[in-house]
Amino acid sequence: MIVLDAHGHVVFLNQAGAQLFGVSQRLVTGQSFARLFVDGSALARLCADAAAGAFDETHSELELQRPAHAPQQLSMSAVTLDGEPGTLLIEFREVEQRRRADRERRLLDSAKATRELVRNLAHEIRNPLGGIRGAAQLLESELTAPALREYTRVIVKEADRLQVLVDRLLAPHRSAPVIGELNIHEVCERVRSVVLAEFPQALEIVRDYDASLPEFRGDREQLIQVLLNLVRNAAQALDGHGRILLRTRIARQVTIAGRRWKLALDLHVIDNGPGVPEEIGERIFYPLVSGREGGSGLGLTLAQTFVQQHGGRVECESRPGCTDFRILLPLPGA
């Protein structure tokens, strides 16, 4: 956010603005804002139009470049302040950041609707499923021919398999999280040992931890399940032969679900496998969507649900040779 007077000079620049443009508020106050950039003509025209009363509010996208810095693609919203002719309040956002926020909003809305649909569908399936299983068992007790009884056993086994699927669909909604203090690196080490035991031959899981990360409050078992789903998926995509990197960092000034957080846990699971199939790239967090033959398509759905219950989100960027699942969790007390 920046406030410019009628001459286009900086009156106020907030901390986020100073970080965005790599300047000091103290040094730029009173200076021409347009002259801070290699080509500030668009800003100069904006200030001239505001001084002429040409608009009350305007929105646009533009490219700005500070000397010796890379160009920045920005979206801009500018409003004139009442009672102060020519004075502008401008909000800048990086275009990619805005697109990411729009994508997150769509993902949250879609996830909420999908969870409700899946939960209702699972409840509807559950009741007749029990009836089918019970009827098959009663029928089996009346049959004497072994071949016919084999058919009823198939019905019972398939009903049990579907029951397991329904239970997994309902799992995130059955109990409240058990919140306590936890260390994310203990979670990482637990998952690392489990997956290495499952793939002991040629799988390498590399640690890159930030030891300064504070403990935070969360559900230990849920977060173990989240990370286990991601790391196990990566190991399966690699067919047990490859490299997985677990990286933890602190992210600063992060927006999650429309709320700004000063600090957040930034956890990455990066593998060097073939990547997420392009045709499901936008749908990988949807239930029953899987890029692996025989996969249930529930692991990433549950991971996203558990992380969202902690106020965070899971993101994915993938290309052949590098798939990066990123978990962002706010650290309210840090």
C-alpha cells in the first residue's frame, strides 16, 4: 500500500510495499514515486489523471522495474481520497500472487463442496451396504452347494471392501482433532523411518531441516498421516528407486485462506520422479482421482482436509523430474 500526494510524491509506504519494491519508507518519503523506476510513465500519467479528477477508482496491470532489479508484473488498484484532491491510495499485488490467491479460493470452495458431497454420499452408501452384506450371509447359511456359497462369499468380501472405502471417506469428519504441542521434525522423522522400511532398497530420503522452527499446536496423528500420504505417494511414483527431499523453512507474511500470517511453517516434499500426469494436474486433490493404477484417490484428499483443519493448505507444482508438494501451516503464536 502506498499513498501519493497531488504531485506524485510518497506520503506513506507500508512494510509490505517497502519489501515489494526493495526500498526504505524513510528514504522514499517525499520523493517522486514514478522516478524510482526505470520507466515510471504509467505512474506519472496515473497521478496526472488523479489531479485532473479523471477517476475515483481504477484498476490495471502494469510492469515496473527498479534499477538493477528484475521487472515485476503487478496488478494495481488506485482510489482518490475524499477531501484531498489528487491524493492517491494505491494497492499493488504481484500478479502471480493474485492468481495464486484466486486458485486457492477456488480450491477451498471446491474442497468444501466436494467434502459435503462425499460425506453425504458415503452415508447413503453405508446403510444399504450393511443390508447387502447381511443378506449375503443369511443366504450363504441356506445354501449347500459349495459353488453357490462361493458367490455369497464374493458378495461379502466386496461389501467389506466398499465399507473400508466408506470409512476412509468419513474419517476426517468423525472426530475432532486432538491438539497438542508438536515438533514438525519429529513428524518428519517418524514418516521417514516408516517409508524407508517399506522401500528399503534404492530409495533415498534427504533431510533439509530448519532447526530454528518453533514447536506449534496441532494434531500429531493427523499431520503424520498427511506427510505419510505425500511421502508414500512420492515413493510409489518413483517405484522405490529415487530421491525424496524433506525441506522445512519459515515463510513470512503469508496469506492463507484470505488471512495474512506473520509466520508460517513451509514444508516441502520434493521428488525426482516422472511428475503428476498433466490430465489430472488440476484435480489431484479431488476424491477418487489418482494417477496410479490401483490407487484409491483418497490420500491427497485426506491430506488437504487435515491441513485445512489446521488453517493451512497443500499446494503442488509438478513437471517431469521434479514434483513439489508444499504444506503451509500458520504459526499463530510464533
